[in-house]
Amino acid sequence: MSSTANPSPSNARPALGEREMIVLMALLMSLQAFGIDAMLPALGQMASEMDAGGNDRQFVIGAYFLGSGLGAFFPGAFADRFGRRPILAIGLVAYIALSLACAMVTDFGWMIALRFVQGVSCAGLSVVPAAIVRDQVGGDRMARLMSLIMMIFLLVPILAPAVGQGIMYVAGWRAIFGAMAVMGVIVGLWAWWRLPETLQEENKQEIDPLTILRNMGKALSDRGAIGYVIGSALVFGSLFGFLNSSQQLISETFGMGDYFAVIFGGAVVGMVLANFTNSRIVERFGARRVSHSALMAFILVAVLQYFSANQDQQPLYQFIILMSLSMACLGFVGANFSSIAMQPFYHISGAASSAQTALRMSTGAILGALSGSMFDGSAKPLAISMLSCALLALAVVLFSEKGKLFGRRVM
């Protein structure tokens, strides 16, 4: 990957190859995923130890999601002024420190507060990698690279529950937060040593509230982009609903708590395979054609999930197969929707990534919390959420495309 960055002599580093860049961006983003998915097997034990009842355990996940969404409004603008590296450094330090703080807390209310603050403070880990990629490539090539990044990133949701479950059995759930801190240190050292500054001097933006608001306004008012931002927020909101209620669904509804990590990982495998496939086909067929087809398939699978969940006793194998197919569809949607939405904003990619990630994450977190709060011992609320969100996503994408799907724009 050729870099367009112009680092200062004091910060000069050898240019990263494309493969190393992909892996490093994926690991930076995966710190957020590990902080969510490694917690899932421990939610019941955490709730029991800190006297949290009912669906309240989901707030350990939901608070982090919401904090990440709201916090995403800020790092992009600062990354457009001061560079990508300093904002990543702040996020990494906060991730490590607050992970250690969560490991020591004994009150459930404080746990939720710290998780929210952690989400806010570490939001740059989700925002800045997309801006770094956009600094260097655009168009369908960006979609290809983002798919490869997502493919590696998604190995974490597959492995993290098993890692979390293993840590919990050996050392208790608090040690999971210690593992988060260790991961933060390792990835942070790699980024500090190898990642060059990719923001070009001529693209630096002033820290002026009006300029920041204007740049964010552009990112959220462009008709060709906003439908994809809201559309991805909707479909991933239904995914967040699954994450929030997955421990209860798998452990309580299906009675397979001992196999939680295997079942959860099996559901996510489809998304990994989809991102790999997307990376191979998106430059040939275009991000729009691929993602529009995937959205239609997601709607169809959501319909099947609805009918399956409304059986007197939904078979576990049906649930797993349909969730894996849903995840596969989202694998084709996520990177492509994000890349399409970022296309017009090369010169303000940090602010654009912030605004779009904030809207996507905060909306998804709220929808996921609503979906999870409706858990009634079955997969019916999740199925209804998936279908409703998918149909609304189709509507907003049609708005952005002026009623015409499967086109291919050359950026």
C-alpha cells in the first residue's frame, strides 16, 4: 500500500506494507470487540455477584456500546487537526486504565458507569482506523481493504467468548478485564513502533467549533451517504440486540451455557467468510451491487428467523444456522456501507468518520438495548427486531440511491 502521508522527520517511520496495515488496523478495532465479547460468558456470574437482576446484566454491554457511539463524535475532529497517532494513543491509554479500574469495582452501578466512560474514552479506536485507510485509498479498493480488516477483526468475536470463559474458570471474571489491559499494551506498543502518521499537512483542519460542526454536517447531510450510515446503524442495531441477549438466549432459552463460546463463535463464522468473499469480489462487482444484494438476503433470512422463532419450541440448529446466515449478510453490508458513506470526504475523513461512526454506534446501541430489554425467554423479540431494522434500512438506502438499487458509481 503506498502511503500519501507526510510524516515529520521526528516521527519518520518505515512505510507499512498493506498486510501489516490491515492487521494493525484490525487489532486496534478488535480491542473494542474483545472488551464486549469476552464479557459475554461472565455476565450471569457478574450479575449474581453484584446483585443485578433480570435483564440488567445487559447494561455491561449496552453502556459500552452507547459510550462508544457518543464518544465517537469527538476523536475524528482532533485527528484531523493533530494527526491520527496522538488520538490513538489517548484511546489506548484510556482502554488500559479503565480496564484495570473495572477489574477492581465491586458495585454494579459503578461498573456500568466505568463501562460507559470506557466506551466514550476509547471511541477513537473505532473512528481513527477508518480515517487512516481513507487517507491512503478510496473507492472500491477501500471497500476491499475494509473487508480484509473486518475479516481479521471478526476473529475476535469468534475467539473472545472462549478466551473469556477460560479466564473466568481459571481466575474469575475480573481477570478478563486484566486480559483486556494486557491486549491494549501489546497492540499499543506495536502501533507506537510501526504506525506512521498518515494525515497530510495540507489536510489538517483547525479546531474551530464551527468548522468541526460544518464538516460533520457535510458528512451527515450528503444524500448519497446518509442512507448508508443510517442503514448500517439499523442492521447492526439488530446485531447489538443479539449480543446483548446472547448469553441469556444460549444459556437459558436453549440450555447450552457450557457451550456458549462454541455456539456464539459458530454464529459469527458466517460474517468472517462473508468479509473474505467480499474482499475478493467487491472491486469486480462494486460495493453497491454487493451490499444491496446482501441487504435483500438479510431481509429474507430475517423473515425465516421470525417464522422459526414463532414455533412452540425453536430448534437450536435452526437458530444457529439462521443467525450465521444473518451474520454473513452483515459481513457484506458493513464494510461496503461504510466505504460508500466515506467516499465524498477525503479532505475531512477524520470528522466524517467521527460523525458517521457516532451516529451508527449510538443508534445501534439504543436499538440493541431496546431489543435486548424485550427478551422474554425466546428468540421472538430478536427476530422482530432484525426484520423491522432490515426493512427500514432498505428504505433509507433507497432514499440515498433515489429509488434505484444495484447501480455502480465510480468515485
